[in-house]
Amino acid sequence: MVEADRYCMDILAQTAAIRSAVLGVEKLVLENHAQHCVEAAIASGDPEEQRAKFDELIGLLQKASK
């Protein structure tokens, strides 16, 4: 769009749509991770695995919120 010399507001609208789409994908990946990986760690009863998955989830949430 930039190379085609499109109107600035059109370009900004497209970049906003892209950011929104990426955030949606991140949300789905986080939900999937919590539903499968974290749930499996909890069900395992292994405190080390539970802590590792919890820490991993917190790290993912921190990265996603930046």
C-alpha cells in the first residue's frame, strides 16, 4: 500500500486490522495452551511439572501483554 502511494489513513486502518488479527491468534494460542498443557500438568499431580507450566503460562501472558 505504501509503494502504491495509498492514503495514509487507509494504511493505518490496515495495520490496525493486522494487529487485531495477531492479538486474536495470540489469545487462541494462550487458551489452547491453558486447556491442554497446563491442564495436563495439573492432572499429572507432579508439583515440578505444575510449577513449570504455571511459570511458562505467566511468561506467555507477560509477553502477550506488552
